Amino acid sequence: MNSSDRTPADLLRSALSADPARPLVTFYDDATGERVELSVATFANWVAKTANLLQGDLAAEPGDRLALLLPAHWQSAVWLLACSSVGVVADVQGDPAAADLVVTGPDTLERARACQGERVALALRPLGGRFPQAPEGFADYAVEVPSQGDRFAPFAPVDADAPALAVGGAELTGAQLVARAREDAGTLGLVPGSRLLTGRTYDTWEGLSTGLFAPLAAGGSVVLCRHIGQLDADGLAKRVESERVTNTAV
């Protein structure tokens, strides 16, 4: 990857330039049987659309705080990179009452209502499906995002030394996040082309790093498994083989 990259959005741009067709995120939900694979190009397109929604329709600005109340999921990864693209601080499992806007899954709707700003809800249904009926007081992400532009340009340059991510009581700038992701990639033995399988949740730095940032920093990809505890040993071994997994962080 490009050594000059200083934000997660920079890492994604470098990945897109290097090999847009390769897989970046392969997502499994072992409670539902869902599998979704996103190439770098497809993932980047989702990020661009989401960043346009965030900056345009939701009027988010650099330095705004977004409470991200989502589990380990491919759409959560999209939102993390969209926040980085705009310069918004992604406060993972943060306090909605202290945030400028909130993004929530179906299981945390009531908690999310504490936010006085814009509220977005994700149904987290297969293929990015919408709610049968949008929750009152929330925009349905699956309804709002398809019409957004496929290219994104921030209104203001994103400062790599400004806060970018808050998780587990710690706050990181974009540059610090990238540095830690690169360090983690080295510790995990990731190299360009590596396929890292992880079942860690997205509520800790370790979960976010193995589930997105370290593979992205290394030029690799992630096999992100939600509810992996429902998979037996034989099932896990078959997945490792079928997905050509090179590294694991379960």
C-alpha cells in the first residue's frame, strides 16, 4: 500500500488504484446463512454513496460526532470508511445523546432515539434490504443510499491529525488509526493478498482492526464472520478452505 496514506479513506483509494477487482470484504452471518462478497470497487462505491448521504442529505461536517450502533457487518465497515471520507468522528457504540447524529441497527433503535440530530437506521437484512416499514423518526439507509452519487469529494479536506475514531474509551486520529492498523497487520503476518478470517465483534479496537483496518492497510482482505459461534469445527475448516484463508483471528 502507499506509504503516504494517512487516513482510512486514503487506504481505500490506494486499494482501488492497485486492484479494484479483488475481494476486500467477504461477510458471513452464521445465524441466517447470509454471504456477501464485495470487491474493492464495489465496497468503494458503497462508501462513496454513503459519504454523499452523510455530507449532503445529513449535512455532516468534519469534526461532527456520529454514534455508530452497529454490529460487525459489511455495512458497518462501509460506514466507518464513509465517516473517514467526510472527516466525521465514528464513535463506535458511543452515547447517542452526546452525538451529532446516529446510525443504528434494528436492535438498538430505542437507544438511538436519545440523539437529537439526524438518525439513520439499517435493517441489516440480506442484500442490504430495507425495513418493511421505516422506524418512526429514522431515515431508512436502504431507501436513501441508492440514489446517491457514485463519486465523492469532501467539501473540505480531511485533516489526518483530527479525531477519526472512538472505541473502547480511546480516541484515534486518522493518522494514528492508520499507523496502528499497519502495526497490527505486521503482528498478524498480513501481506498483500492475505485473506484474514475473523469472528471478533466491532466494539473493540481489536475487532475493528482485524475486521477491516489491518487487512485494508496490508493490501489484503477480510472474511468477516458474524455469529461464528454457531459454526462447528468442521464448518469452520471448510470455510477456511473455500475462502482461501491465509490468517485467522477468531
